[in-house]
Amino acid sequence: MIYRYTTKEICEKTVKNWGRDSQLLMVLEEMSELQKEILKNLNRDKDNVKEIAEETADVLIMLERLIYIYKIEDLVAQQAEFKVNRLKQYL
Ligand SMILES: [Mg+2]
């Protein structure tokens, strides 16, 4: 089960209420907001750990929506397992 922060039911309702494309744009928007906070932290030495945590939560939630929209729960789980196992071999 890949849904940790939301549920399939929540994802289904959001897509039904606001539309698939708007939810996919929101995935991109939230990833962009997280990138911006990481850049502020690195480039400007800004103390923004709280903002990084907030945007990380947004991204985790939206990644679950992305998985729901594309119906890729099993594929993502398989790829994650494969990639983590491969990573372990390098460590
Ligand atoms: Mg955000």
C-alpha cells in the first residue's frame, strides 16, 4: 500500500471535484514550491526548515494524487523496491 498520507477515496474526490488536469498542475506547483524552499536554504543560507517541511508534506500528498491519477501504484512500488535494492549494493 503506497498511500500513507491520503487515501484513494480522498484522491478520487479531489479529482472528481477539481478535475484531473488541475490536480496534475498542482503536483507540479507543489514540487516547484519545494524546489524554491530548498534553493533558498542552499543559495541564501536561509533558516527555512519549517517551510521545507511544509512543502515536503504538500509534495508527498500530491505524489499520492499523481499515483492515483495514473494508476501506477504497483509500478511505483516495484520500481522503488528495485531502486532501493540496487542502492543497497552500492553502500
Ligand atoms: Mg505548497
